[in-house]
Amino acid sequence: MEKRVVFKSAWLPYVLLLPQITITVLFFFWPAAQAVYYSFQVQDAFGLTSKFVWFENYIYLFKDSHYLSSFRVTAFFSVMVATSGIVISLVLATMADSVVRGALAYKTFLIWPYAVAPAIAGVLWAFIFAPSIGIVTYFLKKLGVDWNWIINSEQAMLLVVVASVWKQISYNFLFFLAGLQSIPKSLLEAAAIDGAGPFRRFWTIVFPLLSPTTFFLLVMNIIYSFFDTFGVIDATTEGGPGDATKILVYKVYYDGVKAADLGGSSAQSVILMAIVVTLTVIQFRYIERRVQY
Amino acid sequence: MAEISLQGVTKSFGKTEVIHTTDITINDGEFVVMVGPSGCGKSTILRMIAGLETSTTGEIRIAGKRVNEVEPKDRNIAMVFQNYALYPHMSVYDNMAYGLKIRKLAKDDIERRVQRAAKILELGQYLKRKPRELSGGQRQRVAMGRAIVREPAAFLFDEPLSNLDAKLRVQMRLEIQKLHRELRTTSVYVTHDQVEAMTLANRMIVINAGVVEQIGAPLEVYDNPASLFVAGFIGSPSMNFLPGLRSGDGVEVGEGLVVPLPPEIRGSAGEQVTVGVRPEHFVAGDGGGPRFKLRVDTVEALGADSLLHAGFNGSHLVVRIEGHSTPRAGSEFEVSVLPGKAYFFDTGTGKRLGA
């Protein structure tokens, strides 16, 4: 059956599309094109003159040990954020799904962190873990742990991972819960009668059936950790100490805004763009191939 | 192979008792069908036997052993679900082998059992397929295959044919019958379809609103319904009911017509009596029993026979007559009840008089 709406007017569809296209062009395509354009240029320190240098910015980047270390930091950071975010929220969703009393309350509380802006989440965690006045720092000190993420790079990384994961758990939780609820109860009952205990039911039935959700979330979480964690990092460690938590997107901002290297920063953002495009393509290819059971 | 028995079993959700005290014994190798309208609790009873629900009180025994506290997996039963409940990410073979692998059977033993079940159910060529690549009937067969390979003490069927189209349902019904003849495994089958119940059951259990109304062989239940509910539920089209008042040795059902009460139940009849007559127990003209003058509202000519619909004193009557001597809608028509074929029920309690 034809489900498409057919307009009689020739121009009405275009007018209806216009707002969306305007926004996309203005806020996505235009800046992206600008980034590509600037990435081929070198500017003087005052931004008065610029010179077209082809791929020099890119070549320089891949020789720059700071940039390569930022890659390693990002890789570690996103693996930590994505895996721990997914594992924790899967555990929470499984538990919330099996809870009988007060299920709604659990679900509501678990979704709340999603409403908190990344910068505020960052401030919140920075405050709780603040080296001098943080409440958790106080208890850690009582346990004999010397907690100071301002000078300790492992602790700084741990802090931004925790804050980022905390923000993203709600999102993952929602998808996992929806995924769990779409598995017919009778499947698990059939497995129970077939002799599978709860643990085995999870690994042989639930987990495979959730795999499309898990894969989708893996991609979304990597994208999240690459880009949306900017606010968390800016509000806490600001990439430090040293470059310990300077992930790629933060370095784009730092090099472009603070270090005034517009060309290098643009080249970095073009590379980031390429990464996110690749991830999205993989995601669509994969999901399309095995979208339904 | 096993006997299943329920003694004094009840089930409550919160304060609501959905299954009232139930005693059922299902003999070894028997095919028992639990039938009733949706929401009557038949599936709940089945799920209590399976161990998917706990009973609130009472005792459930399988093969003589109390199983109230036993996990579903240790009850040695297999269940076929309405939506088949096949594992969508596993092949047909793996679906059937799943339970056997968990029970750590030897590989060649699993292979042998699955191949045998596949042969019985004609699934041989589909073993490598995923459930989504099968038709409804094939999925249903895989679900049964998964039950068969386990070689359990009992099969539990929860409305297994409800998701199939009418033609396939008839075919699968015959296959289930054949299967039971071959395997002779104790089977409990839940359905809301009285035709399935009549055709499949060795004995059927008619359930209404959490109460077992009657247990018996299909024809026995059909011929001797214990209550208004059973009489109305079993048989298609259903039995006609005429509420009436006691009048001497008979029951006045309206328009001056008195249906005589058989002598043996006169004593037990109260003031208000409902007379029941099955559509096929009417004959055109004078058949010896009470005679009804009807104005025919609608005629359904089915070929072999015809169904006449008519109003009588506020009740809706359905009369089945031979197919080719059919009156036209709107005409007057006289029918009579075959002698001894009227049923009498206490209108208040719904119980059959003398039963």
C-alpha cells in the first residue's frame, strides 16, 4: 500500500523541508566546510594573514607526539566509558526488569541523570571528589587513600570516566530496558522448562537477543565518549594534569581557542569528522543487515 | 509417562482468588483438555502444573511425587506455548537440542533424538533454518519437536493452535491426535475452542471463572452437561435456553407452552427452571415432544443442514434442520423437540436438575 503523502503543490514540500535544511546547512554543513577549508591553511598568530598549505597541517599532526598521545588517551577513555557504561546499565536494566515492587520508582531514578547537563555533571563530580573539600575525598583519606586528581593523572582519568559513565547510564539503561521488555516472557519460560537456570537463560537467550541493542549502544557510546564528554572534561580536569585527560575533542578546542592554532585545530576536527562518519556507516550497515529476528 | 494430580489447589493474586479449590487427576497416558472461555483460569492451572506459577494452597503431584517446591526444569515436563516461544536466534536443530544440551546428553544421543522428532514432524529439511524462515504451521511443529525430544513425563499445551489459520488448525489438530496415539505421553491441553476440546480429548475439563464445572469424556459432557454453563459452552451452535416457571408437572416457557418435567426430577425442581434444547434436537413438524410455533427471522443455509434463527418469548432460538426443506425468512414454521431431549436447569444455581 502507498503510504507516502503526495502533495498536489509543487513548492509546498520544499517549504516544509526548508527549516530542517536551513538548520542542517547553517549549523552542520557550513561549519564542516569551514573546518575543511581552514585545515588547509596556516594563520599567523594575530589571525591577520593566512597561507594555503595543502596537507601540511595533517602531516604535522601525525608527527606530533602530543596528538598521538591524545589518540591513545581517547582510545582508552572511550573503551572505558563504553564498556563500563554498557555493562553497568545492562546489569541495572536486568535488575529493574525483574523487580516486582516499585519498578516505576527504580526506572525513574535511573533515568534522571540523563536530564543533567554534561557540564553540571562534571561540576557535581568534581565537587564530590574535590581534593581539598570533597566528601568522597574525606572518606578516602580516612581509608588511607591519597586522592588528588589535580596532580594524579590516573585519578583524573578515573574521575572523568566515572562522571561520563554516570551521565550515559540512563541512556543505555533505557534502550536495554526496552530491549528486555521486547523479549517475550514465554521464551524465558520455555528455557526454564528446558532446564536453563537464570544465569544460563541470560547468556543463551537474553544476551544474544539483546545483541543488536548492545551493538547500537556500543557505537552510540563511543560517539558519546568522543564528543559529548567535552563538557564533563572542561568542567573538571580541563584535559590535565598534563595531557592525561586531553581527548581529541578537547584538544581541538584547546589548540583552536586557547593556543590559537586554527589550521591545526581544523585539521583535527576533520579527522574527528571522518571517525564519526565511519562509525555511523558501520552502524547502519550492521543494523540493517540483522535488524529483526 | 506419569499421572498428574491436583488436590485442593487454589490460586490467588493478592486478595483475588482466581482458581477456586480444584481437584483433578490426569491418568497416565491420558489426553486431557481443559476448556473454558478466556480468563477462566485454565492457563493458570496449566502453568501451576508446569511450575511457572506457584499454587496458593493445595498439592500438585507428578508421577506420585509432590512438585509444589520443584523447579520447572526438574518436573520432567515439556510445554508448547501459544506463541511457540522458539528461540529466534537459534536454528530449528538448536531449538530442539537446547534442552538436551543443558541436560548434558551425549552428542550422538541428541542427534538421534532430534532426527527422530524431525522425522515424525516432517521437519527434516528445515533443521538448519531459523524460526523466522518458517511458516506458522512449521513453527508450531518445531515447538512440538522441542517437547518431544525431551521425552518428558507429560506434555503441556497452552492454546498451541490459536495463532494458526482455520485450515492449518484442523490439520495440526489431527497431527496432535496422531502424535499422541504414537507416543502415548500424558498430555494436558488448554484451549478456548470447544471443537478442539471435543476432537482431541480423552477427557475434558470444563472450567468457568476459576471453577471446574465438569470433568468427563467429550460425548458424555455433551450429552449430560452438569450446568447451564457447560451446556451453553459445549456444542456449536450452542444450546437454546428458555427460562420458565414451574407449572404443575411441567415448566411453562411462555406463550402457554408447557414442557413436561420427567418424573425422576420433578422432586428436585424449584420455582424457576430453565429448559435447554440443542439446535439439532428439534425436528420440523410433530416429533412427539413439545411443539413451538416460530416466525423465522434469519436462515443460514449451510448445505448439509440449515440453521433457523427465531425469537420465542424473548429468547433467541436456533434450530438445525435438514438442508433442503428450508422455510423462507419471515415465514411461520412449526418445530418440536425430540422426546426426552430437553434439559432442565435450576435458573438460580445454574445446576442441572437431577444431575
